[in-house]
Amino acid sequence: MINKNAFDEIIEQINSTNMSEEDKNIILRNLQNTRDSKVNIMITGATGCGKSSTINALFGTEKAKVGTTPDPETMSIEKYELNNMVIWDTPGLGDGKEKDITHAKNIIKKLNELDENNRALIDIVLVILDGGSRDLGTSYELINKVIIPNLGENKNRILVAINQCDRAKGPRHWDYENSEPDEVLIKFLNEKAQSVKNRIKEATGVDVDPIYYSAGFKEEGEEQAKPYNLNKLLYYIIKNTPEEKRLVVATNMNQDESMWQKDDELEDYNV
């Protein structure tokens, strides 16, 4: 994993090489441009899907307040700046028609906002689904009617991830000690991800490849529960971030190594 001192370490490595000063200066200039650029990530989903828990787990911050009551914690789009990465945490949908309309309008407005270079401000939209819910109707409305129609030509900006996969099929199919699913749950989650992919494709014509994960829960005053597939989610985000900005995301990741230990091992997700 890349740590928060990655830029400084890379600079030291470049300076210690035998390449010409001209080549060094070109590389260092490009690196500085990356360091100065900002990545804007929108995180959205239905109420209770675990947006705040995901932000806190991925980036090692508790700026995003985790909900502990039935009332949604995020009532407007919240902006969190982590060095040169900006996270836009949107309100959860599913708390009433009028509120959903207002929240959808705000999301659409942000998706259509341009940066100083006249490009789309939002680099990545991460839509989080609740793996423990059988009714994903609100999430499909959000994806098919709000997010995808407002992505412009670059439909690759949308990522779909199923959180709380430990709750998808009852506790007996989840190994809490090792923080991993059994074979029955893995089969169920793969089928659920495929179903989500098919429904989005049928409604919009857009191909997405949903993944599943668990951000891990954290009760106030207690230790963070072990996540699952969190490194796959981070890999998924970085892979779909504009190439020139990927290092920005990697250098802002959570530095707690225990957060990145468990995954499906289908690939090497280290970044």
C-alpha cells in the first residue's frame, strides 16, 4: 500500500537515480502537477447503506458522522476535504418523496458542475447499496434516473458497490472471527451483484460491474470491526479515477493495515 509520504518518497527515489537532470525535472514537474490536482468523489446511496462508515473506513477519518439513530445524519451534500481529495457525501434517499426530489435535484446540480478547466467537477460517483436489504428500488431509481442520465459522455464515472455483505444472508453464513463469508454467502453475493448489473443494463444500456464488501461497523467508544474487500473497493475507485489523479487517492487512504487484510483473493488489490 502507498502511504501518505508517497510523494516525498518518490521524489527522493527520482533524485537518487542516474538519469539526466533534464529527465528528472520533467518527471518531478509532472509529479508536482499530480500533487497539486484535486480528486472529487461523490458518495451516494439510500439511507442506511453505510456511506459514512465507508468514508471513515477507506480514508481513516471520522469527519463523516456515522448514523446511530433512525434519522438520516446527512441532510444536505456535505463536503469533506482530505488534503487534495474532496469527498461529497450526499443525503440518503428513501425518507419521503419530497425530500428525495430535493436531494435528487442537488445531486444532479453537483454532477453538472464544472471545474476551473471546464471539465466535470466530479471524477467518480460511488453508489453504495445495502447488502442487507431486499428492496433496492430506491437505489435503482437513484442510479437509473438521477446518476447515469447526468454523467455526460463518460459513463465510467459511476461505480456501484454492495456494502454490509455480512448481513446479506443471515449471521450463520458469516465468519465474524475471520471476517469473511462462507461459500453459500459468496454464491449469493455473486448472484446479487450480477442481478444489479443486469437491471442497470436493462434500464440504461450502461455496463457496470458491482462489487460487494463490508466497511465494518464501529460503535461509539469501541474498536472498528474488521472490514472485508475494502482493499478491492479502493482498488476499484483508483482504477476508475483519471490516471493523472490516481496517486492522490492512494496517498489519502487509511493507514491502519488491519483494514486491508481480508478480501476475496481473486486479484492482487494492493495499490
